[in-house]
Amino acid sequence: METAPEVLSAGIIVVDHVSAPIEHLPASGELVLTRSCDLFIGGCAANVAIDLTKLGRRVAILGNLGRDVLGEFAERTLRNLGIETSQLVFWDNSPTSQTLVVNVKGEDRRFIHLRGANDLLSAGQLSETLTPQTRVLYLGGLFLMDRLDPEEVSTLFRQARKQGTTTVLDVVTPDGRDYGKSLQRILPETDFFLPNRDEANLMTGLSDPWDQAQQFRDWGAGSVAITCGSAGSIFLSANDSFRAEAFAVPLVDGTGGGDAFSAGFISGLLDHLDASQCVARGSALGASSVRRAGATEGVFTRDELEEFLAEQTLKVHPR
């Protein structure tokens, strides 16, 4: 008999067109060569689902795809990886979301994004799929799905928490809207909020990660982990306050590094680890992701993660 998924990973699903690093951005009319240009699954919900599955977790994914060749590619890829895909919805009138990921040597990646069917995801789709067996509800890509009403997301998270499901939230910040107003509705029902430093800056107007985290706590978040790239991460809750350094690895492609952190962090929650151990797992999985092109190609399996953490210790500094 099949065992029910323990994680529902919901939100944006994207097909990524990823170039290997190029020497420089092309000028107008210029052709720049790359050694490879590959098609990968991306988007917060897909990346977290894949990464958790690599760690041996049972995961269902919920999201929207277009009824097109890229939607078929996405569904087939996720299903073949062992992810429960019965909650995917295909739309005739909207294409599968896509992102062009341009990598330039020595620089952060650049994105050109088509929202597509992701924009049609609703809280109603999510509420219909929650079960008492769902231990963690992860929602990734908030603010990139305009149909998701903050009040409805808050109600969904409240429903999840009442049945004992841990709520985890991540965002994508595409424009200068009033993020604070929406977050003040959702964060009081959010157990763990996992943005990166740049996203947090856009949402709060604050540059210091500690100030950002405190703002999110003031808006109601239970616990906040903010990733800061090579500077590591910080964690703030009612009981914990610390900064963690980053694991040093060669950077090939940063795509999916934050999602890998989220997956590693969630795996720690599922194993009842403390906050610093959850952050260590997240940091290790995030480091594994950036070593190869694509959002999930380089992510550790569970055995590889355990071996890596047995050999390297993440330095953590109490605040």
C-alpha cells in the first residue's frame, strides 16, 4: 500500500532554459557563444519537491501547467522522479511558465520570466489537497501568483496549522508593490518564513538582515531564516538568534540555491532537528546546488548530504 506524502510543495513550477556561463552579456546585435544551453525544471515548488525527494522524502506537488509540450515535459520529469503529480492542473488558455536564466562568469544570474499558468493558482486549489497526513505545507513563489489572495492564504495556513501541519513560506519579489500589507495578513499563520536578503530588502526597505528578520517577526512570523548568499544566513525566533556562515564551494550556477536551502531546512523539521541543525542542512543542500548548472542537478542525495555534514561543520555564531 502506498504511503501518503508527508510534504505538499505548492506554488510556482517553471521550465528553465539555462545557459552555461558566458564571458559577457551580448551588446545589441552581438552573438555570444555558450558551451551548453539546457532545459531544466525550475520554480520554487518544483525545486523543493525534487530536492526533498532526493533526500528520500515523500512529496506531492501542486501547481499549474499549460497544456503544451513544456507542461508535458514538466509533469513527466516530476513523475519520473517519484513525486506525486496528481494535483497538477493543466490549462488550455495559458502556457507553462518559463524562465531564461543567463549566467555570466563572475556575476550573479539574470532572469527573463514568463508567468504563464502559475498566475492562475488559487488558494482553493490548495485547500482541497491538504490531508491530516501532510506534515509540512510549503508555499513557494508568493507574489508571483496574482490570483493568490493574502487573506485566503492566511485562512489556508490557519487551516493547516489547526490539523498539525507546519507552514513554510517563501516568496518571489517581481516588483515594488506593498509587500508589507500582504505579509501582515499571512505571517501570523506562518511557522517558518524563508526569504533571501535581497527579497527581504524589497519587502521591508531595510538593508540589515537582522532588522529585516525582526520586521518579519513583528509582522507575525513564528521563525525567520534569511539566506545571504556567500555571507551565510541568519535565524531569528522567540527562542533562537544566530548567524551561520556558508559552506565554501565553487559557484557555477546560483539558480535554485535558495530552494535547496528550503528543502534541506524542511528535511530537518521532518526529522525534529533543532534550528541550527535545520540551517546546517539547508546550507549544505544549498551549497551542493550551486556547483552545477540547473536548479536541482547538483543537489545532494541523503547519503551525500550526511557524508558532507560528517566531514564539514557549519560555523554558527550566537547573536
